[in-house]
Amino acid sequence: MINTQLILKELKGVKSLLFDGLIIAFLCLIFGILMGPGSVAFRIAYSIFPFIFMLLNLAVGINIVAGEKDQNTSDFLMSKPMGRIRVFLNKVISFALIVLVSGFVVMITILLINKAGLNTFDSTLCFRSNNIAVFWKLLLLVFATAVFFGTFSKDIFSSLLAAIFGDGLIILNELLKHKIYRWDYLNTMHAIFVSVVLLLGALYFFGNKKAPKLKYSLLTAIIIFFLLNFLMYMFY
């Protein structure tokens, strides 16, 4: 089931993207620290740090899942002696490893900053000491969303825009506690249910040879995404 060579290939393919994203995230945080723990610059850098990682994970995941289609190498990959579902699962495993590592990097950074006494305010979504769980829930949704839109789209750019739009609304409503869509209730069961449905939908679409020929596949993905969240609104 697990193909080490394919996983290493996927990780190697996004190495430069990961490296660039990590540099940007930590330069932003270091700049804020140098400006002083009580400064506005530190407050901004401290607040956006976890979201840089979320955006990085979206870009990495979509590159892993949709990279072959964007580079027109999917036919070559599918001609290998392994099924479409096996290829999909190895891509998901590769991305999951990256998400887990990046999640722990953010969490350890939070703990170190809090231990050093640099966190002098409590205004950001993911950096509150009692709210790290929210970050992992959002990261789970980012993981599932990247796989979902990466599978349905025929190019990286359009699927990235769709994923940013979808996850952006969820995060924005979590921040503002908006009552229209009630995404502020982001509990564990919601995050798990939505993520599992998105991953199963991506698995079906990727494993079905006829599905990639769907003319408006990205539009279909967007509709499914918002219908799913609307159903969660109706039942919660």
C-alpha cells in the first residue's frame, strides 16, 4: 500500500516551496520580536504566524495532489503498476506528514514564546494558551480542503484560490464569531465530519477514471463544499 519512493518523490517535489514558506513565517515572527514584545509589529506577526503555516499547507497539499495534472504528467504516473487509489493514498500520506510536522512546529513555537514571557497579550485565534486545539481543527480542515480541491481541479492556481476562499470564510467566521453561517461553533465533531467527507469525495473522484473528465469539476467541488457546510449549519 505504502510506496516509499513515491512519498519521497512527493516530498522532494515541494521541498523548495516548504523551505520558502518556513523562511517567510519565521522572518515575520523574528521581525516582530526584534521590534519588541509590546509593539504592534509583534502583535501582527504573532497573530498571522499560524495562518502563514495554514496557507503554506494549502499550497503544498494542492501541489502534491494536483501537481501531475498541472504539469501534464498524470498519465505517466497512472501508467505505473499501481492503482489510482494507491497513488492517491500515498499522496495523502505525504501531505499528512508535512501537516503534522508543521503543526508541531507551530505548537512548539507557541510554547517557547509563552515560556519566554514574550506573549504579553491574548488577542489571536490560535495563540491563546487554551485555544491551540482550534489551530489543530483548522489545520485538519486545511488538510482535507487542499486534498479535495487539489483532486477536483485541473490546475494548481484555480484550486488554490478555491481552497483559500473556502477555508478563509471558515477562519474569518471563527475570528469574528459571525452568526449567519454559524461556523463559530467549530467543534471537534464538525471538523472531523467535514474533513472525512471531503477526503472520501476526493478519494472517489481520484479513483474514478471517468470523473476527471467532468467539464466543470472545480465548480462542482465548490458547490459540494458549501452544501456540506450548509448541512452542518442545519444540524448544529
